[in-house]
Amino acid sequence: MHNFLAAYSWINIRFLLIGLGVTIFVSIISIFFSSIIGTVLGIIRYRKIKFVSLIVGFIIDIIRNVPLILVIFFTYFGLPEIGIKTNPLWASILALIIFESMMIAEIMRAGILSIPKGQTEGAIANGLTYGQTLRHVVLPQAIKNMVPALVSQFISLVKDTSLATIIVLPELTNHAQIIYGQNTNYTIPMFLALAVMYFIICYSISKVANYYEQRVEKRLAK
């Protein structure tokens, strides 16, 4: 019991919180940019632009079907081989953006396809351009349908940051490993601390998403 409580000394908690800060930073940056890139790629694939959509779809299918850890290895060990220097932080962020963008692109495409074509045709018949139809008619409804899948993907992204410990990114899991590596009696307490911290982050994402989904429903109901 003494060892269990000793694991949660202020020094260890502070060290974990520093790692948690890195995890949150990497997650926020990755979610922001992968959402933008994934949305663009999803629309391109949906539009079926000659050659472009085929190439984008081919790239998406390749990256979606390889382990994320291989993408992390590529950005950290492969890019320097072609003259692009990276450190663990930015290699991790780049790998997560690349991988998650492909996942979000497929979610976006599926969300748009879930909207009846009659709505698109009706909006265009009423004088809206295709771009205006996509922005004001299709996407608002599609996003509502996509919220559960997007939330699951963002939660997976947060948890996937732990894979970057393989390239010694000083994130939450890495700091926990350092702590129980110095004292094996701290292993279970550190696992419990990790579970609680990851739960808080992921649960917060789900609550924010629920709030956003309710706002979208109210907006569409008007």
C-alpha cells in the first residue's frame, strides 16, 4: 500500500502532467489539420474528378490499410533519408495527420453519400451552385450523420498518440514508462493513472461532440 501511494508523489504526478500536456498538444494539432485535409480529400473522392479522385482514392486505401506505427516510422526514420529532418514531436504530428486524414476522408465521403441525391438536385434546380449546395445543404446534414464516427476517430487519435513512445516522444505513456521503469512497484499505479487521464480526455471529446451535435440538430430544425 505504501508503494502504491508513493507512486503518486507530486514529482511523479507533475511528470505525468507534463506528458499529458504533450499528448493534448499533439492531439489538438493533429485533429485540426487532419479534419481540414480529410474533408478536402473526402469531397474530392466523392466528386469523382477524372484521374484526381482515382489517385486520391488509391492513396487513401493504401494508408488506411497499413499500421499507424509504420507511418510513424516513415516520418521519423524515412523522411531524413530524403533530406527532411524531423524530431519526435513533429514526426508524430505529421504521421497522425497523414493517417487520420485518410480515415476522416472516408468518413466524410460516406457522410455525403448518406444524403439523398434529391436534395442536391433540388438545391441546384433552385439556383444554387454546386459549391453552395455542398456548403449550405449537404455538408450540414452530412456532418450531423458523421458526428459519431468522427468522435470515435478523434478518440482513437488521442489514444494512438501513445504509439509515438516508440520514437521516444515525451508524451503521457512515455513518461509513465519512465516512472515505472525506475521502480517496478509503480507499474500498476501508473497504468491506473494512464487509464484515468486518457478517460478524462476522451470523455471530454465525446461530451463536446454531443453538445455540438445538439446545436446542429437545433439549427437544422429551424
